[in-house]
Amino acid sequence: MRRIDTGVDFIQPEFLNILFFQQKNLVVFPYVDLKHLHGLETFTVGYNVIDLESTALYNIKEIIEFEANNCYSQNKTLFFIYSLDKTKVQDIMGIEGIRCVLNTNDDVKTLANGNKDFVFYNKKNNTFLNYHIHSDGLKFERHLITTSQNETILYEKIQKIKIIATKIFTEINNYPDSYESSIPKILEEYDSSYWEKILDFTRSYFQIEIPVKNLARSNPVIKKDSNSVSNEQQADILREFNFIKSLNIHIANEFIKLLHVYRSEKVNPSNLDLEQLYHPQRLYVYLRTHHWKDQIDPHFFSQLSQMKLTGYVLTEQDREDLGQLYRKFGVKMNPAHANSGVKAHSNPVLHATLSVMAPSQQKSNNSIPKAKDFDKYKAFVFKRLQEIEAILAKKFP
């Protein structure tokens, strides 16, 4: 089972649902390094975050109660509290109206029984103790995460939902008898299937009742890419991009830098909108629907294996991940040829021979004759040398 060892691993639909949409507290155990735990801060929109190290504070409960009740900021307070023992976890759970993320190295499974405000997560085996939600109930959360290029953009999208909720809250206060007719206008830029989730957040965050029963829901607006890519096709391309991004952070960094290099060398900027110019995900969708309709440029994959732009030297695990990427896209190249502790520019010829073929072609065109059949072997070698010479002639005219 995968262990959580980076902050990025907390960027999951379940945590977005728990901390933001449901406005619940979270108890994570056993111990997680604070810098990793703060990956959850992406989902704390609407709160001022305060860190507390429990071992340095003998009266932590009193401090939390004072901070929670004497905050004069527009935003509420959310505490990240770590190095707790089981007794302190239980004490903090007894504080009314608190919002927090708790971390302890103790086994606190028994505290989860019957508690609705605190969700317990065992990071050792990636399981929630008292939280169960069907996959269909996380569609909006998955949509927000998979369509965000990084945590900053995801945070901005969540912040936008908070702004929308504030507008709804204001509308209810100003027009208590007629707000129901104005809510669809406020929510119109979102698919109507997501409206109830935004209303749920509004209820939880502002602690109000919104008895909306008959919203005038128009047909969901299908927002297409500016180049009229079908929803199904765009979804497939986004899955490709997310696969690359999540496979290996070092390969993903090189991949994204190469996208922008390819754009500057091969793409007319007048054909791109502002987002396609600067957002890797949108740029990738454009390239896959215009320049790389059938397959990604083989030379692009060759450059990726060299890691020239980031200067990163691939480890054995990185090369295994690179091999997985090649298999995903039907690329014929031995990942051992990637920079294995050697400077990327030391042998460009090896990388320039990369090609993409159907599996049947790969087998028939690349089987090396046995050395004892010297004539066939010699013909094979000369043919390969001619192919390399042709590639180099194109690359270095």
C-alpha cells in the first residue's frame, strides 16, 4: 500500500470533501511531518491557519479556546496541531466549535467511534475510520483537482467557490423572501449537478439553513475548449496529462518545460489563447488536438529522456518510471539509454534514434540478425547507420 510521504499526496478528493465542503475536522495518525501535513492547507480556504506544537505548550486547550473565541479577523481560525498524545487529542475534541487538523503518533482508533465532527485517517494503510462516501459523491472534487495544473490554481478555484458562497449568504440576508430565484444566476457558471455541493458548503461554513427546493436549473452548459474539442476527447487527453504529471515529479517537471520549448519553436502564438500560452495542461490539450493528433512527436520523447532543461540525473527508479511512460504511449526506446548518471549532452545519437511504431512493426523491423550470419548482420548495421545519419542530417542541417 502506498505510504503518504509528501504534501502532494494529501491533494485528494476525499480531503477536499472533508475539510472544505463538509467543514469537518481531521485526525491523522501515526505521525506525519508538518511540512507534508500542510499539503492540506490548500483546502482551508476561509480560515487563518495557526500551527501549534503541543509538546511546547502545557495548557494547549486553554490557548486554543482563547484563540478561537478572540479572533477579530474576517476569517475564522483553523489549527494545525501536532505531536499530540491520545489524551490531548481527546481533550481538543471536546472543545466546541473548533476547526482543526490534528496529528498524533498514538493509536487513536477508539476515539473515532460515534464522532461526526472529527474524521480519523490512518495514513499507514490509507484508510478512513469513520468516513464513507461513494465515488459518485466526489465528482465535483475530482473535477476541481484534475482540471487544476497545480495547488495554487486549485486553491484559487476553491477560493472562488468561497466567494460564490458569500454572495449566496449575502443574498439570503438581504432578500430572505426571494433569494431562491436569484441563486441560479449566482451559480450559472457551474454545471447544475455541482450546485448542491456548493450550497452544502454555504450551509456548513456560514452555519445557516438554505431550504432551496425548486432551483430553476437550465440544461448543463458544456464548456468546450476554444478549439472545439469534444468533451470525451478532452477528458482522455486530460487523463494522459494527469498520468504524466503524477507518474514522477522530475520527469513531469522536464515534460512541462519541454512543452513550452516546443510551443515557442513549433507553434504560432497567434493560434493560442492566453491560458494555452502559459498553462501546461491547456497547452497539452492544444498540442494533442493539433500537432500531435496521432502520436506525440518522437523527438519530443527523445529530448525528455535527456533531462537537459532541468539538469536532473535520472535514478534507476526514474528510468523505470520513464519506461512506464514509454509503454503508455507506445514508444520504442530502452529507458536505460536515458541519462543514467551521464551528462545529457554526452551521446545525443542514442537518443535521436527513438521512434514510435505499432507493436508488430517493432518486432519485425528491429530484430537483430545473429552475428554468425555475417551478411545479414552487416546489412542490418549499415541500415541503422544510414537511419542515424538521416536523423542527424535533419537535426543538424
